[in-house]
Amino acid sequence: MTEKIVGIRFQKVGKVYHFDATQFSDIVVGDHVIVDTSRGQQLGTVVQILTDAQVIGKQDDLKPVLRTATPRDLVSRQAWEEKEVEVIEYCRQQLGELKLPGVKIIAAEFTLNGDRLTVLHTLDGNDKLDMIPLRKAVQEEYRTKVSLRKIGPRDAAKIIGGLGACGLETRCCTMHMTEFIPISIKMAKVQNVSLAPSEITGMCGRLRCCLQHEYEFYTEARKRMPKLKRVVATPLGEGKVIQVNPLTDTVKIDLGEQGRKEFPNDEIKPRGQ
């Protein structure tokens, strides 16, 4: 039997997880399926079917797709989603009563049959804060196994969504990013972005994810352009490089008495040529 591996998402813009669907030859992209995860059985959506070449090296230790989802499963999932909203409100109420400062409840997730509940939260400051009272309170209220999972500010921003710092109605992390890539100050410097916190910090309080979107382009473009302060030859004589613009592929040169002029990069030559 030909092996069939599918990529499944559990959130609209979430990480893709791979499962063995060899027993279900008729599964196609867009189908809802039931799989077993570390948090129990979950309903996910097939977003990818791997080719034979992609399957190589992915077969080991993959959990199988248990079955395709039924209309009843979809209705059940919708009912649990409504219950999750209730859980979030209950948890936030308990934070005040239990005096747990710095905790923010972000989301709640029931498994398909409701036998497990995961509460996602962020925690500012005191990492040693005792969260057991909250877990016990939620467990007693909803009569199910409860786990509290701390997430980072980027993950929290992705779940909450909202207006981006750039003005987009939907943040990149919520709109299309499925995984977070490490961001560094170097990325801002390469792109000549102001290092003022208000310019490079996203709504999550971390460096903006968009800094990595064009980083590769700027890195490759700069390799073809002269470095700052280097003396180069131009059609109007020699001058010193004072600015490069990878987006327009132009270079601004200080020509001394002739002032400052901007030239296309292909008109700039090393000194002496």
C-alpha cells in the first residue's frame, strides 16, 4: 500500500503537523479529520498532502489519522468553542479572587470529547507564582482534567489578533505566519530602519516580525552595492558613498564641491576604474 502523509492544522493559521493517512486514500485537502495528539483527540483540517519525495524521512513515529470527521464532530467542536469562551471569563474572574497578579488568560482549548482542558496564559514578572489554586478551581468548576500552559508574548499576540503597528487591520502573525523566526537588531540595521523602540517594536512588545520578511532581499542587494564611506568612481568624478538604497538600487555620493548626487548602482565603479 502506498504511504500517504498529510499536513494538518488545528487553528486557521497554525503550525502544520504531519500524520499518517495511508488507510484513507480518499482524503483530500480541506477535509476535517480526527487525530490523536499529546492533548487527546483533536479535530483538524487537512491542508497538505505530501508527494512521494516529501514523504521520505517523515514516516517514522507518525501518528495515524483515526477517521474522517462527521457532521456530529463539527457540531460538537463548535459547542466546545462556545464553552471555551465561558472558561476564559471564569479564569479571569478567579485571578482576582485568588490574587494572582501578572497573569493574563489568553485562550482555552477543550479536546474533541471535552475530557481535557488546556488554559493558555502569559505571566509577567514572577515565574514562581503558584498557579495550582487556579488549576484546581477550574478543574472543580468544569469537572475535567485541566492543564495550564504558559505562552510567550508573540504567541499571545497571534491568538488575540488585532491592528498591526504598521496599520494593517490584521497582524502578520495572525494573517499568514505559521511559525515564529528569531528576529535580531541586525535585521533592522541592514534595512536602515530606525532603532527607536517605537519603530521596531510590535504590539506584542517584541521586535517586529516584519523585520525578517525583507531581510534576505536587503542582504543580497547590499552585496552588489558599495559600502558606506567608500570612495568610488561616478560619471561625474570620484566621491564618497554616504547612502545606499537597495529598494531603488541607487547610491548617494558626496562629490565635494559638486554637492551630493544620486546614481543608479550600475553606474558606480570602484575607485580608479
